[in-house]
Amino acid sequence: MTPIAPHISAFLQQRLPVERGASENTCDSYAYSFQLLFLYAARRLKIEPSALLFEQLDAPMIVDFLNHLETDRKNSPVSRNIRLAAIKSFMRYMQYRLTSALEQIQRVLAIPAKKTDTRLIDHLNLDEMQAILDAPDPTTRFGIRDRAMLQLCFSAGLRVSELVTLRLADLNLQPKTTILVHGKGRKERALPLWKETTRAIRAWLAIRGETSFPELFLNAQGELMTRAGFEYILRKHAAAASNRCPSLLQKRVSPHVLRHTCAMTVFTATKDIRKVSLWLGHSTIQTTEMYLRADPTQKAETVELITPPKLRAGRFRATDKLLATLRSSLLCGAKCRKNGQNQGP
């Protein structure tokens, strides 16, 4: 029997960050996936998580855990597949460390991912986006900071992790304002900024002050802004903006919705999906195609370009039986109306 603790420690501390060069976000996501799995397995087996054995994490246990995520924790199929991907990555790692468990590992690797619905992306229209950008108070320190963050997140189409980790050294104000974005999968991209965004950032830099933190944006304590911190700021200003733009009450506003809104704005302006892909830092053009599905103007232009086949004009000729039924109904209706007139009031 094989204790699992040393193997999962080596996987999270050596395999992912050192050997595979996984990002901090990926390591955190995998660690959280195993935290959920070990807590579930320990409760089911009535043991401490540290006492778990690798042999106890067989295919039936993994399937039950995945079902638990959907039924008890109300996770979506997408979240379920993310947890399964982490488990499979660990199992592939264990193939070389524990050859005696190859049959068990292959059965876990054979668990299929669940099919997910392909829905249209959520995004805001320009009036809704403008209402959110106008919500921060530009006469206060935090209002100036929040306006700069919202402007930058929207105009550059940043992921929330890219926004909060952006450093002062990544900002270049001369000759034209650009930022160096450290994206997902360790991919970097350089983006020019709109004039409005540049003005908002300059206003924040004027009052930011000197700190030991290299990041561009700081929280109320003068420390690193967190993902949860920016999500709270966005929710606050979205709620305030809903007074001016009530349609926001019907939408779920998140940092990624701002990213989608930027992509739709760029696509509407350029009509070039490749430019959207470069702007967002997508690894493949297939990822960017979801914005094609969400843009109704592309489909409207297609309809206008197509010459539909003509339909031959004609009148409906009813069968004799149908005509007889209709005539009978008409006669019956006329007879009823006549009887009603004869009876009087």
C-alpha cells in the first residue's frame, strides 16, 4: 500500500512548477482540486486526509467525487472537467513512479470528460460599459484608482490576473503609452493604450506615491491588489452604474465580461478576428471564434449577401371535403345569428 502524501507533494512542488514550468495560477488550481478530492475521500473512508493511500483513489472513487461536485457542490460541468484534468495529470505522473498501479491508473485516465453546452459569451453594450466607467468618483484617491483599473481592464482586454500583476516596469509612457502584459501560459504581449486610458493611468500615478510594491495598482492598505479585491471594486461600481443604466441589473458583470466586451468592441471596429486574437493574447484563432458566434451583425451581413430562391405564387385550393366543412360551419353560424335576432332582447 502506498501513502499518497509524498507523491502529491512532489507533484505540486516539483513536477508542476519546476519540470513543467506551470504558472502560479495553474499550481493553485491543481492544489485546490486535490484539496477537494482528499477531503471527499477522507470523509467517505472515515480517515484523516494524511492517511489516504494511492490505491484508494481508484476509478469508482474518482467518478463518485466528480458526481459529488455536480450534485452536492452544484459545480458546472466545466468545473467538473477542470478537476478531472488535474487528477489525470497526476495519474500520468504516477505511471512512472508507481508501475505496480498501472491498471488502476489506466482506468482513471479512461474516465471521459463531460460534454458542456456552448453558450454565447456575456458582454456589455457601449452604454452599459460607459456607465460603469463613469461610476468611480474622480475627485477621490480610490475613485481615480478605480477608474484607471476599469479603463485598463476594458480597453486592453486584460484577464484579472494580468491586471493585478501588472508592474510599473511594464508601463511605458514614451513616446506612446504601451504596456507589457504577462499572459496565460507565460505568453507576453505588448499593447498600445487608448488616450482616455493613458489619462486615467497618469492621474493615478500622480497620487499613487512611493511604495515597496512594484505592482501598478495597490489596495486601500497600500499593498498588492488581489483578484478578489478588484472583483469587489467592479461589483460595487456596476451596482452604482445600474441606477443610470438599469439593463445592468439583468447582467452578471465580472472582470472576464469586461474582457469579452473589449473583444466585441475591437471586432466590431475591425471586422478582423485575427486582430482580436492578437489583442487578447489567444494561443489559437479557434479560441477567438466564439466572438463570431456572438456578433449578430456578421450573420445579418450574410443574409443580405444571399439571394434567396423565389417561391412560386399560388392560392390554396381546398379539397371538396374541406370546403363542405367550411360551408357547413358558415351556414350554422348564420342560422345561429338569425335565431338570436328573432328572439329579440
